[in-house]
Amino acid sequence: MAGAVAVIAAAGETQVPDDVVDEILVRLPSRSSLARAAAACSAFRALVSSPRFLRRHRARHGPCPGALLGSFAFSSEGGAFHPAEPPHASAAAARAVAASADFSFAFLPPSPVVGDDDPRRGLGWIVRDHRDGRFLLDRVASLDDNVFPELAVCDPLSRRYVVLPPIPRELAAAVDRPLGVIGGRRRCEPFLAPCDADAESEPAFAVIWTARCPRKVVAFAFASRDGRWRALPSPECFVWSRHRSPFGCPVHAVWNRRFYAHGCFYWLDCLTHLWLVLDTRAMEITVKQIPSPAGYWEEHVAVVEGEDGKVGVFAHDFYHAGGEACLYYYTIVDGGDGPRWRLERTVPFPWPAAHGRPYSIRAAANGSLILEVSHGTPAFMTSYRSRDVELYRIDVKSFELEMICRARCAAGDIAWAYFGFPPLLSLPTV
């Protein structure tokens, strides 16, 4: 592709009409190719960085999440972007994003605090989700009013944001005694859903708000195109807490672990073998029973987008006999008695685990798993304190470990894999 860029640059020196250059550049297969073209001359740089051109390129080649640029984490100390470091291929783009974006979200509306004694002091925005360059944040008026927080969707690169309208009272009336999440600070789980974008349209996004009530999951969907909330159909559900062992993963931890693959969001309960599935195409929630191999806890499992439209699952054991650590990769297949896990691959790890497992699953997105490695300390002992770690990626294509960066992670943080583009080639997402 470097040769093609050189040809285009030579064409620019011979005064090829702009519309011809535009048609040549829009046929470049990826934004990494556009980045090389932009380096050829200032005219190409101005062309390929224009929103109109980038929308045409996206329409021609389809949506792309971009490259893995690092990991974003949020804790009580605030947000932190951990950019990929050399020799990672995306290190330069990650540095550019870190320098350009405002991951403190200081551009959002400030809290309406009127004095030092105002009880709302300290109840600022917290990050609830990240997807496709957008972030979803919420804030509450008081700790007791944590079911229907104010919601905002923003883009830290362009510093644009939209504050969502409140959920209408007639919909909110369906919510009854919801379960607490993120340590009890909230009693709802809002998150961003994929949203198709037209070539020439303004950025569009979708938000789903859910609450786990005693007998069912209540869910509402918001679409930026029409600015309205609507209810999603949901079946009567079991009460998870009644089915769980005191030695299993706590129910609030089950509800906090949400995964996305091929149009569906998934929550897993490994003890009861039940999966809660939200299909974003049909916009409905169902419960499926998919028996899982024995011995897995929810924090040891991550659902990913497998090859050829398959739903993949990465999982690891709590204890490794003989100290030889490994990761298992399964796909969900239809058997004679219903769906089941099928082991596809075993990936050995280079880290000794004779005296405790030094790694844990940190995030999953776009067919990739992000692992946190804390050398010398068992992973289950590091979750609630600040620690120096290494972040690695493993994906469903190569199954090879790739180091992303070293990072200082805060206690009790929540993390997301950050995929995107350098600022030059990033479209505003809000």
C-alpha cells in the first residue's frame, strides 16, 4: 500500500483534478492507509481528515472499530487512559489520543453545587460504559437517588456531549426494588449499544438502561435519532440470589459483567448455567440455559466475538495444578440437547502459577481479551488496591499474547478496551 500512496503523491504533483484524487483515496482499504497518504502532503492530509471524506470512506468499506490503542479505566480517583507503548504497532496513535482527548471529562456540565455544605458535593460524573469512541457517564443528585441518574453521552476527542432526557414516569413505574451494582453506588446498569451510521448523517447513538428487579429485568432503550425512550420486552426471570452458593461469585458481580458479541449482550451465571441475552436487533431480552464446564466463576470468563459469527468464550481455572497456567477458548455450538460449550483451543501462559494466579481478565471487546498481569502477587489479592501491572491482549485470530503497556491501576477500577483511530482520522461520535 506504500507504493499506492507514492503513486497518489506523484499524481498530486502533476495537478490531477481534486475529484480524481478524492476517488483514488476513498478506495484505500483502511484508515491506516489513509494515515500514510496524509503523511505524503498537506493537501492529502486536509482531504482525508475532513468529516465528509471519512464518512464516505466508512460507507464504502464498512464500520471499523479501529486499532487497539490501550485501555481506559475508571475508579473513585477518576478516569485514566493507559495508552499502548512501543514496540506496540499503535503506540504513536495512542500517544496522539492521550495528548488530544480530555479523559477528565471536564467539558461536561458541572454539578449544581451551591456551597461547601451542599450534599451534592462530590457526586460528580462517573463513567458507565465506552464504545466506538463514545463514553456514557451518569451522576446522581444524592446517594439515595441512585436508580435514575442523569445520563450523558460524550466524545472526549471532540469534547462534544449530549445530556439525555430523563426516563418518562410511565416507564419508570415498572421498576421495583432494583439490585445494587458497582458496590451499591447505583441500582441500574446503563450502557451504550451499537448503532448503524449513515454515510452523510450526523453521529447517532443508542443507550440501553437496565435494572435487575426481584422477578424480572426491566430495560429501556434510547435512540438519539428520535430522542425517545421505549420499553423492551423482558421475560419473568428467576431470582439469582436464591440459586447461588455462598462460595460462588456474588450476584452483584454476576450482574456487573456484561459482554457483547455479534449483535447481542450477554450476562452469565456459571452456577445456574443461565445466560441473560439482550438481542439488539430484535430489541428483546431472553433467558437461555447453556451448561458450562465445572469450576468456572464469572470473573474467570469472558464472552467475545468469535470468527465466522460464532460466540466465543475465554475462560481460565481458579487454581492451576502443577503451576502451569493456561487459558481455554470455547465456542457455543448447537448440540442435540441444546447449546453447549465446545473447547477449541488451549493457550499456555508463560507466567508461573504455582503459588497463585498472577493474571486476571480485565476487559473484552472486538474478539480480543485484555489480561492484567501482576507479577509476584496472586490476582485475587490485587483487585482492591492500587497496583503496578502489565496489560496484554490475546485475540481469536492469532491466540498470541501481545503486550500493550505497563500501567498503574487504581483500587476497584472498572476497565474497557479502547479501540479507535488517531485524532486526525477520528470522526466526531456525538
